[in-house]
Amino acid sequence: MGNSKCFFAVDLGATSGRTIVGTLSDGKIKLEEITRFPNNLIETGGHFYWDIYALYFEIIKGLKIVAKRNVEITSIGIDTWGVDFVCVGDDGALLRNPFSYRDPHTFGAMEEYFEKKVSKEKVYGATGIQFMNFNSLFQLYAMKRDGNSALKNAEKILFMPDALSWMLTGEAVCEYTIASTSQMLNPVTKELDEMLLESLELPRGKFGKMVVPGYKIGVLTDEVQKMTGLGPVPVIAVAGHDTASAVAAVPAADEKFAYLSSGTWSLMGIETKDAIINGRSYELNFTNEGGVEGTTRFLKNICGMWLLERCRKEWGDEAPSDYGVLLADAMKATAFQSIINPDDEMFANPADMQAAIKQYCAETGQHVPEGYAEICRCILDSLALRYRQVFGYLKEMSVFPINTLHIIGGGSLNEYLNQFTANATGVTVLAGPQECTALGNIMLQAKAAGAVEDIFDMRRIIADSVSMKRFEPKDKAEWDAAYEKYLKVVESKENK
């Protein structure tokens, strides 16, 4: 294929993972999924763990397949969800499977940390990161407080993509974008914050060398080469945080855009040159995470399709298994008769999501949705209205006008929600690609190989390789009235 190059991407989400080969040829990028596998939470001894050995096994399995097919891969890159990490002993052994961010040991740890260690204002001033109880800072605090044996004996603390890269290469690094999710990285110094490390009594040396996307970590160890049948293939530090890889692949024509990475979580934000850390961003709990080429991803986490995913599990055979039929039925339900705040703590991890939605509506004096169609409609309407609220905050704090909203990820396939989002925000929505995370991972490897020049070159190639769907705002008066209702409902719930 002449000048074509192949890259191997490992894309790990909190529920499933994939290995993908991306081929860059004649200014176009093509993806082929090699393997797909579940990422199972293990519950034991009152804790929730990730099975890092199972993930490593799946990476090896994918590499064996490409070796068997005689696919010549230029490099390997790994991206994962944020905040979680692995403790490694001084003999190079992993000290237990890593905790999951859903583990209950951090419940209350954040408030305790502010009281006993560093104030909330100081933590935000140093990091500009959104407060969530499972951020690495509070996980480490809880582990220290509880006398966790893995942390006590850790020679190295490696974030998930760095730990897997270390298992492949034997080289320990701390990739910038994944480190930024920890609430321990200072976006001004671009290093782990000394004050916060001291508060945990952790020396900087416990973490790998700080590297940026595009850095060559090392090559596959002799052991991995022997297992897979590959040679000394380089492993590249891509944007290790999956959202950073996804945002790197937004096929935007210029920088005047917002993005909505839509999946289990929805992440809405803008790409800026500098972190935005001020009283308003603190009040609204916005986050400043590391991006590629020195950019900052100024964004807010919104509870996304988690609500619907949970309800679908609960419905079982009571609702259509076909997603298209489910959404079509939801569109027959009356609009805006039941509205929730998707980010209310009631919906974080309830035993029964349907019951939580009904309770919220009852408590706020609204129609209590009955049946799967009404509940689904409630979720879609509410997500779009919450997107409008957060989009308004972005417009307020952005240093440039926002002309377009790019919706990327799995949620970009939901045409009803895409149209609702255009209606609610009042801007043009461009949906796609679905595979932004893998594309970003692969294009950063391509940049490391010298096959693309910079982020704009990457985005141009992606725009030329994928199709996007355009949604223009409609029904302004109806959505304006619905937003007024949403604000009143949220306020009444907060005042209870």
C-alpha cells in the first residue's frame, strides 16, 4: 500500500475494551477492530477492583493476532479512563489489583481531606480540577488513612495506561493527560504539585517521569516479543486519558468550537491555551485537564447515558432490546412532562435507577413517569437541558465565541438526542465520529512516527476520513420554555 503505516491502539473504557489497528494511507485513516472484551469489576472483601492482568492478557491476545496476520505495526498506544492507578513493589511486582473509582472507600474521604490536610479552595487553586470523591488525590488519602498495604509497600504508583505500558516495556512514565485527572497536577507548572504530594507524604519519585503525548516510552520487552511473535515494536505515550485522545480527534475546522464526548459519561468543554482557574470556575466545579500540544481541556463531567444504561438493565424484557425501537417509542411520549437534573447525587449509583427518577419527579411535584417510554423521554429531555446549562457556562467563561458543538463518541449515533441538543443550545451540532478515542490514539502515534505534523493536520485527515451529520436548532420557543421549567425544578430540589 505504498506509504501506508499501521498503528495498534488499545482503548480501555470502564465497561469494555478494544484493540484496533489504524491504517494511515494517502491522507486517510481507516480503523479495524481486532478484539473486543469486557472490563469486569471484581467485588471482594468489601472492595471493587479492576483486573489488570485480564486487561494485559487481552492486549497480548490482540498483538498475537496482528503478528499472525503479518501486519507490520509501527507502534502501540494505550488510553484508558482516568484517576485509577496501580502500586508496584521494589521487585517490579504489582501489589494487588488496583481499586476501581467506584470503590466505596473514598466516600467521605474528600471532605475529610479538606478538613485535615489542604482546604478545598487551595486544592482547586493548585489544580483547577473538578471535585469528585474518586479523584486519585482522595483515593490515595483514603488508602493512606486506612493503612493500605499496597500503598505502604509501593516503590512506584502508575496510572492505568502507564501501568500497562510498563508491563509491555519495563519503563515507568507518568503521562501528562492521565496525570491531570488525578487532582494532583498543577496545570501552570505542568508537574505534580509538591504541596499536595507532601500532604499525602508521598515523594515525587514514587511516580514515573512526566512525559507528553507522542513520547516513546520504550519497546516491547523480550518476554512480550516472544509471547506475541512481534519484534521490538515501540510503545508510545499517546494522550493516555481516553477523553484527551477523543478531543485530539475532534474534526474541527478551527479552535472556536465546544465538544461533547458522549457515552456513559458526557464531557462538555472547550480547548484552551491556558487553564481557566477563577472564582466562577471554582463555584461551577469546572475542570482543567491536560490536552495535546500544551492545550488545556476546560470541561465539566455530566452524567451521560449511564442513566439509560442502568434503566435498560432494570427493564430487561419489559422494554425493546432494539435501541432504535426504544428511542422511537420514547419520542411518542409527551415532551417535558418529567424533568430531572441528571447530575443530582440521587443518580450517582442508586440500587434502582427507575425508582430514583420517579422519586425525583414526585419530590419536585411533577408527573411521575410510568413505563419505559416515559422514563426514556425524561432522560433524553433532561440531558439536553443540562447540556444547555453547561454550554451557557462555557460561553460565559470562554475567551472566544463558540460557533459549533461537536458531539463525539458512542452518543453521537443518538440522532434524537443530537437534535435535542442543537435545539436546547441554539447552535449547530456536528455529530461524529463515533470512534474519536481510537482515532486520537492512532493519530498521536502517527505524529510520533512523523507521519502527521500537528493537531490541525491530524484533524484535517480525520475530517477527510469520516462522515459527520449536521443538526440545526429548531423549536426555539418550546425549548426556551422547557429550560425555564428545568431551572425551577432543579432549584426546588436543591432547596428541599
